[in-house]
Amino acid sequence: MEKAFHSVANAKADEPSIAKGTQGDRPALGGLEDRFFSRWLPFAVAAGLMILGISQAWQIVDLKSQLLVSRADATRLRESNALVGLRLITLEARDASYASSQIIVAWDPYRHQGVVALQNLPASPAGHDYQLWVLDPAAQAPISAGLLTGSRPFTVKPVSTPNPGFAISLEPGGGSTVPTGPILFAVAPGP
């Protein structure tokens, strides 16, 4: 037992030298190396963050260019598909005095737009105008597409059917909010 006590006492006496030996194996803090790291570490971190930021900026630019290409492709596809749904409608004369006139409407159901083409339509009587109407079965009244002064494009509010009907009436000068004059040309809404 005395031997065991002596070993413990010697171990306690050797602790400061063990601690010194362990500390001596590590680089001393506060030396030249420590000052180097403490002085340049913030710059190294800043440089790393700057490289990361530049990388992110390049990725953003790349994504924006990909988005522009995708939008251009979507527009091109939308325009090419617009012709698929285009509907050509010939309006029938309701009055025999307009039998030689031809009225054709090209209707785009996706954009709620159309183009009306007129041929051999006589000039409107003094104080009157021809007015184009869009016939939507779900609407309470025909929708005005404006006065006809020649072939022209028109746009109307969205309609409930892709195949609306069309009519042309003779209205007082300046047009009307609802048809009041005789219907000269018409075609009923499609299925």
C-alpha cells in the first residue's frame, strides 16, 4: 500500500511538468502565427463571401436569361396555337338589297378578338352608321363591337362561348348601346 501511495504522490508532483510538456507541444497562442491569423482571417472570410456572392450573381443572371428564353418560347407557341382556334364566319344578308355585300369575321376565341372584312357594303344612309354586334347566348343583350367604317380589328369583353354569333345593324349616327335599327346581316352563335 505504501508503494501505491508513493505512486500517487509522485504523479501529483509530476503534474506541472506534464502540463508544461503538453503546452510546449502546441504552438503558443499570441505568437507571430496567432497575429497573422487574427489579422488576415477577416479578409479571408470576406474574400470567400465575395466569391460566393459573385457565384450567386452569375446564377441569377443565368436564370434570368433562361426565363427570357422560356417566355419567348411560350409566346411563340401561344401565337402558333392561336390559329388553331381561329374561326372564319360569313354573315348572311337579311335584306335583299345587301345580297351583293360580303361580310366575313375572323374570330380568335382565346383573345376575344376578331377582324371584320367588308366587301361591297354600300355607304350608310345619312345620319346612320353600321354597327357590329357579338351575340353571346349567356349575355342579356348583344355586345357592341363598334361602328363599321371599313375592314378593321375589334376586341370585346370575354364571352361565354368560343363560337359567338355576329350581327350588323343600321343604327343612328354614332351607334347605340343596344341594337335599335334593323339587323342587316347575322349569323347565330355556334355550338
